[in-house]
Amino acid sequence: MNDMSRRVPPPALDPPEPPARNRPRPSGAFGVLDIGTTKIVCIIGRVESDFTLRVLGFGWQKGRGVRGGGITDIEEAERAIRAAVGQAEEMAGTRLRAVTANLSCGQPESRLFNVQWPVGGRAVTDSDIRRVLLEGRARALCEGREIIHALPLAFTADDMQGVADPRGLHCETLSTRLHVVDAVSTALRTLGAAMARCDLDVAELVSAPMAAGMATLVEDEKQLGATVLDMGGGTTGMAVFAEGQLLHTAQLPVGGVHVTNDIARILSTPVAHAERLKTLYGSAQISPDDEREMLPVPLVGEEEHQIAKVPRSMVVNIIRPRLEETFEMVKERLDGSGLGRVAGTRVVLTGGASQLSGAREMAARILGRQVRLGRPTSVRDLPDSAAGPAFATAVGLLAWAAGEGRTLHGIDLEAERQGGWMRRVVDFLRERL
């Protein structure tokens, strides 16, 4: 079947009954889209009656038209998105009209704001919470940027601190510390244009490293403090969790593609073969046997039968400086954020580039923390091919779209949230395409 085709959906599935006070889970099938430099992934899922998350459809394509998390060729990106979505739709037997997508473009930034709102001694209502959050969003607005997340870390009702949900509490002043993530508006408009060309709405944008953390962290890590490093193809995202909350995110302009390009440039070999060398023989650890193990390296512009030989140690010595640079940047960012102690002693590596041999040991040495490799968890019927670290962001997007990780259930901020803003952008562009 043509990947560009779209299919007619089957009858809607009956929604599960949500538990009291919880945010309603989506009824029927819903989809997510992870747009990355090296691959584009679409997953279609459903929340079952027992509130478990089941994968119904899965599709992925080699990344095209994307660099550093941002769209650089809208026609190529459209083809790849349509193909990945078409694969997932065919497997699930449904058609997507909207997706929850990752935010990797537009130089995302993370900031904290303290906000207060007068309550006047009465009980806090949904309206009070809405006002204090919208006040924080208004203060956080920057020209040329759009707010993606405005996450309350905790509330204070007068002198009572650490309140997760203040509704019903009597106080004079309601305060909160708001974590805001925003991104460059023009990059988001380009993303919206690509979605419009694919006949898709963007239900919501979600910070990519936050999604990766939702897929890989266990509850104790979220509570005690952990840093997630999502080592992708074009970028490395980082997210700091503590006390069950996302405290900080950042995006670094280095990833697996940069390692591949280093190998290709220094060895004068085609990029495709450099990727093969990295995957099959790459390591961040030096071995005594590396000098003796010789690897075949075709040279750019030479005849196919003209193959050079280089010791494996040469490939390792190309890889190590780039990985060291990446982890040094992470350490600098952690120290600069002032969250080094809050982030705890645990680092979880995920993303495709995290699978490089020796990356975990190097990260532990440079960061001075316990490091483990993170894989997606708690999803039923996830294909084996998607069960590795490379697909953590996509699985985390699915969990978020299913209602996990959210606070203040039942308070509707849709009119002011970025999902509504992005949907208006897509509608505007669709009318003109």
C-alpha cells in the first residue's frame, strides 16, 4: 500500500472509566510523532479498560529534511512524516487527524518564575489556579518565542509550602513556582506548516527530554532526583527530575550524527560507511586489542576495490573526544543551573547514541554520578524493534498523550495552552496550502 495514502478509521472504541479526580484519559486511538534528525517515528496507542497503555500501530522512517531537531526541507520532511504515519495507521487500522509531537526545534529554553495571586481568605478554586498560572505565563512571554510548557512545581497557600493541589484550602495568597519551557516562534510555525501539509493537527507539543524521562525513569528516580540525557542524532537533550517534577530542560547541539561526521571527515570515507564503522566497531573505551584489529575503510572518490586499512584504535580515538565534549557540556549545564544537588546522583542515558559501547562508563567518570542505560517501560505490545533507547522519546510522548505525568486534573487551560496556539497555526496554514 502506498505510504502516502490515508485510511478510513474503524468505529470509535469505548473509553475506559477514569478514576475520580484524575484527568480523563483519551477515548479510542491516539497518535504521537517523534520528529528527529535521523528518524521519524509514529506510534498509535490506546488506554485499555484497566488503564494500561497498549500500542496499536507503529511506523518509522529514516529522517529526511530535519537537522538539529528542526525542519530544514519541508517537502522532504513531509514525505518522511507521511510515510511513518501511514505505516502506523495501516498497522492500527485507523486514521489519525491529530498527533502529540516532540519539541526539539526552536532552541528550547527552560526558566523558573515565582508567581502570587490574592485569594482573600476564601477557599482556592479552579479559577484561582487558572489565574495564577496564566499570570505566570504572561510574565514569561518573550518576543519571538512561544510557551510550550508552564508547569507548576508546587503551590504555597500562605505559609503552607509544598502543596500539590491547593483546591479547597483557605488562604490569603496563593503562590507557585512555575517551570516554563519556550521556543522560537518561527521554528514552530515551520513545524506547523509541515503538519498541515500532512493533513495533521498538532494536539500538543512536548519537550523531547521530558518525554524520554517519562518513558525510562522509575518512580523512585523521579522522586529522589535524576538527570535524563536523551542522546539523539542531531542533539542531546537533558531533563532534571526531582520530587516527581520536571525542574529543568536543556538541548545541546551535539549528537550521534556529529560522531559519524567526525569519522567520515578524518578517515575520508563515505558517511554511510562511517555510520557502519561507528555502529559495528565504535567504542568510547580503549582496549589493548584495538591496535591489532584492522578495519576496512573505503575512501571517498576511490574505486570500490581500493580499500584502506586502519586500526580500530583510530576509530575509538575519533569517537572519544566528541563524547567527552558532550558530557563536559552536560556537566557545565548542570553546574550552571544550580540544580546539581537537587538532581541527585543518578543519570539515565537514553536515545540512539547512548548505545555506543563505553558511553555509560565515560559519563559516570565525567559527571561523577551513577549512570545506567534507559529503555522504554510499561507499554504493552511495543514491537521489539522499538524497545530500545532510540525510541524512548516516542514512547514517552505516548504516555503523556495518555494522560500520565500531568497535574491539576480537571482544570481546562486549553484556550491559553500551546496546543491551542499550534492548532490555530495549522488551521491558518492549511487554508492557504
